[in-house]
Amino acid sequence: MKKILFVASEGVPFIKTGGLADVVGSLPKCIDKENFDVRVFLPKYTCISQEMKEKMRYRMNFYMGFNWKNAYVGIFEANIDGITYYFIDNEGYFSGMKPYCDNPIWEIEKYAFFCKAVLSALPLLDFRPDLIHCHDWQTGLIPVYLHERFAGGDFYRGIKSVMTIHNIKFQGKWNVKDVKQITGLSDYFFAPDKLEAYKDANLLKGGLVFADAITTVSKTYAEEIKTPFYGEGLDGLMNARAHDLRGIVNGIDYDVFNPETDNLIAQKYNAVNFRKEKVKNKLKLQEELGLDKDPGTMMIGIVSRLTDQKGFDLIAYIMDELLYNDKVQIVVLGTGEEKYENMFRHFDWKYGNKVSANIYYSEALSHKIYAASDAFLMPSLFEPCGLSQLMSLRYGTVPIVRETGGLKDTVEPYNEYESTGTGFSFSNYNAHEMLRTIRYAERIYYDKKREWNKIIDRGMAADFSWYASAKQYEEMYNWLIG
């Protein structure tokens, strides 16, 4: 039995701010339990819900030298869906209303402590992983520490590490002097071929240099991050380690996202009866949100963080043109940059019967939007993987996406001459190219309903469950562990 340890800063069902938590919560459950013992380490944030804290039991505590002091490390354990979760407890580091804060040096200290505490705890838990699977910059010091202070111990010898990049934009950067003091690493590690990048210390880079293998969350993104535009200053390193880099597309939990069993939606449906039943969700949502109640109007859904990365500058540019001229409704759910929150509030005020701006986050409303919408818009500037397009395919909602990262890998563009494809896509980051694509989708929706339904058929038949991706991770684990 091969032992795999996931280490991450968040994971469903305990704490979630984005797609990373979905991966950490879903992937371990889908890895073959006959051949792999998979466990997960997370921080024990005080903002974890009381319900989930009650599932944890205290295991032990110890003190560890960290940042020139003796730091308390508590270990808690929980078992959910057959997976063992461990938690590092230290209220000095993990208190607060949210898991992350806006103070970069504090974040670096917090996750440096977390990385060292995880490695220090393993012998006490009597769990020696063959491989540690690290996620994003918050765990970037684990491969570094494995090559540094832990390398001499028999317990740690031969433990492999994998670094997964969920978004290369976030790297954990700060000045070398402070990071050196916090981490206790010697000058040797702060060279341009290790943790130093453009005169700063860079924790993600450290993980990428010292990990035995690197993955990212789609094949196209794995190629994109080798270029200056997408590589965020690490494209040279990505090219240097190209033979160790692979893209494995994320999946979604098909038990959670299933229109046939989803209790959050008004009318359940499946790939056989969606032609008759899916529209009932639209009518119910139109009523709930105060939109014109019309089963025939094309509803376009958006569930997203409202940031530049997600292409909202393109949407801002064409909203008036689209809403004034076209028979569409737009339903938005999400929070983010103030300018985009206010933009959608403005269009909701201006076109109240055609636009519903819901500037908050609600899991229940997100499911209702996936089930009710006819199309789902994702015009991202870059998108390492994207999960919303996978959810929309699952719910028979046709994605309209820009061809980047995981969007390009998971949405096959519609070809009306060959009757193929699962959605609509455009390649250039251009507002009117996006608008033309939306209008092309409208034309098929209004004029060729049978073709539109065939696109839905193909989308709902596509398999983006975690099991397909888990097989590729298993293959990599076997290759590394031997």
C-alpha cells in the first residue's frame, strides 16, 4: 500500500475560498483505496464552522523551534468519507474571520510554520508517506525543508514530493532578509537557481525547484505557463523543468453536482428528460429574482469572482449593446472588485427585468443558476482549469468561453456543419469577438432548437468526474514512488 499525504491551505468540507478546496476535498476520495492510503493535512483555522470542529478529535501537541522561538503545535484528526484529515493547531497563526489576510509577510510566516509543523508531526503520528502532494505557494517550503533540515533523518529519507500549481499568479513573495529569518534557511537556498527570484524570496519557486514532479490543472495551462505572458516571471523555470511538468485537468464531484439528485434546485432532471423539465428551473428563478417570466428568453448565467482575470472588462464593454438589442437575460452571482460589483448593480438598475445582480455568494443560488440558465459565460483572460464550465456542462447549460487554459481543454467548440461540440468559444481577448460568439449562440438557441439540444446532449454525456483525473494522478504517483 502506497502512502500519499496531501498538504494544502484549504479543503472541502472544512474550509473553502476557491477551487483549490474542491480539489483537496474531492481528489483523495477518488484515488484507488486498494493501492493507496491517502491522508490530508490542513491548518485548524478558528473560522472553521463549529459543526466541522466537532468532528475533530485531539491527538497530541509538541513544541517546535520556529522563527527563533518555541512554538506550540497541536494535532487534531477527523475522518470524513473514509479519508483521514489531520490539522495543525496554533491560534496565534490560524485565528481570524477568514483563512487568509492581506499582510504578505504574516501569510509567509504562517504557512512557513505550517509546512515545518506538518513535517515535524509525521513521526509522532506514525505515518510515513511515500509521497507528499503539495498545493500552491502556501506549501512550497515542504519540498525545500525535505531537502534541508529533514533530509538527514532516516524517517524522511526517500520521501518524494509533488508540487501542484493551481494559479501561478500567487507565489508567496517577500524580501530575502525577512524570509531567511522566518524560515531558518541558510544563504545557500536564496540563490537565483533556488528560492530567490528578481531579488525577492519566492516560496512557490522554492517548491517548484525542489519538488520531484510538478503538475498543474490543465494541459493547456501547462503549456501557457512556459510563456512570458502567463508565466508570471517563472516561465524560464517552467521551461527548465518541462520534462517534470504535466497538466491534469480538474474534475468535479458528480455526487454534489447532479441535476437528477440536487435538492437545491426547483426541478430535478437528467440527460433524458431535460427538454421538458430543465425550463421549470428557469421559470422559478425568473420569479425568485424578479426577471420577466418567459420560458423562451435565453438566460445567460455568470457565477464567479468579479476580477479582471475573469474577463469582466470585456463584459463591461458590451453590456449595453447586448442588453439593449438582444433578447437575453443575465443572472450574476459573486463578489470581487468594487468596480465590477457596481457595474452589475448599475445594469440591474438600468435593465431590471433583464439583469439580476446578486453581489454575494450562495451555494444554493449557484446551483439554481447552473440549472436554470441556457448558457454560461466565462470570458477569462487566463483560467488554469475552471470548474464552473464543468458544472454548467453537467447541468445541461451550454458554456460560452474564451480559449485559454482549462476552458480550451474542456469545452469543445460547436461546429454546425459537423454537428459536434459542447459549447461556444472565441480565441482573442476582444470584447466584440466575445459578443459575436454570444450572438452566434443566440442564433442556434432561437433558430435551431434541435441543434441546441444536441449540444446539451453531448455536454451532459461528457465525463469530468474526478475518477478520470484520479487515474492520471495514480499513474504519476506510481512512476515517482516506483
